[in-house]
Amino acid sequence: MYSLCMVKTINLSLPEELLNRIDIEAKSEYASRSDFIRDTIVRRLKNQRVVDEWGDEGVWETVVNFKELAAKGIPASEVSSAINHLLK
């Protein structure tokens, strides 16, 4: 881990929308904005991924993209059938 003994303050310009998202995420982790940004940078530098509450590292594979199948939607029976097919 990086030492906080020699801390330097920097100025960082971010779009307001990104800053709002950072604040929301930091609050959900009970962290300050600085802690959240610092931890995120450290994880990135160490090539670590954030694990979500289900233990998933955020690597998702699209098996069926229902938006490509029908622009107006897919009947629930077809969705259920596709899920059952995947579970077999």
C-alpha cells in the first residue's frame, strides 16, 4: 500500500456529472471523496478490480442481447425459455 506520510495535495478538474457520481459512490462506501479517488487510483495501478456485493468483479458476458432480437421487446415466455436453456 502507499504511505500516507508524505501526502501532496493536487488540483483535479472533473466534469460535474463525474464528480456527482464519485460523491454518490464514496457515500455508499462511507468514504470521503479523497479516500474514494485515492483507493480507486491505487486499485487501478495494481490492476485490481472492485468486487461488488455479489462477489462479481464486474466482468459480464452478454449471452443474449434481447434488444437486438426485437426493438419492441420480448415476451416474458421467450425470456424465460432463453434463461432455462442457459441453465441446462
